[in-house]
Amino acid sequence: MDYSLTVRVLVGDDEKEFIVRQCLLTRTFEFFKAACSKRWKEGQERVIRLPDQELSTWTPYLHWVFREELWSANDTEVEAWHHLIHSWITGDQYGDQHLQNEAIDGLESQYLTDYYLPEPELVRHVWDHTVPNSPLRLFFLDALRFLSFRG
């Protein structure tokens, strides 16, 4: 593994630049393994453009890449829900199943703390950014069923 290789990642329409060690991005993330391959223009230029990626989800993703932490202990309950949901969706986009599993575990922990679900706008975001029968949707459907049985 070559720790000296870096990749320029340009995020969003304004192409905010991040320099990231290739080995971190490609260790388990299928999307970045493919993008860094010499078979692709991105791999040859060592530049990955993510024009549809929002900084609000990219920066927590980088936090995950570097530290394997999904959120800060200082986050409020609402911020933790946001980070966990965005992390799962980002993991889905990039083929990072480990990130998705960690996010679902975190969501379950958040939910079991006090049987609270996030605001409807965030749940709508889940439906807008996932496919039918995705594990994230199923998590919310199960949680809603449980709440309806609890009364």
C-alpha cells in the first residue's frame, strides 16, 4: 500500500478541493477503487469530481474515512440523526457497506434510547434518497410499526 499517493476530490458545483490519501479512499470503498483505477480518466488524472455531492454530507464522510467515527459526542440528538442518516445514504452511494452497517447500528441505538424518530423532513429525505426496500427505509418502517403498537 502506497501511503504517498493522493487524489484531488472536487466536491459540489463550485468544486471545493480536498486532497485525500488514495489508500484511505480505496481501502473498502468500491466507488473510489473504480475511480482511482488507471482504466478511468479520474484515475489517470488523480482527480475525482463529485458535482452532485453536498459539502454537508461530504465532510462527515471524510471524518468517517479518517477516523471511522460517524458523529461527535458533542452532537445533539437531532445532529446525530442527521449525521447517521446522511452517512448511510453516502455509504450507499459509494458502496461502503461497513459505513452503512455502522450507521444503522447508530440509528438503532439512537432510537432505542428514547423511542424518538427524527422530524418528518428528515424521514422524507430518506425516502427521496433510497430505493424501495432499502435497509434504511425498512428501519424506519419497523420503528414506526413499533411505535404504533406501543400506543
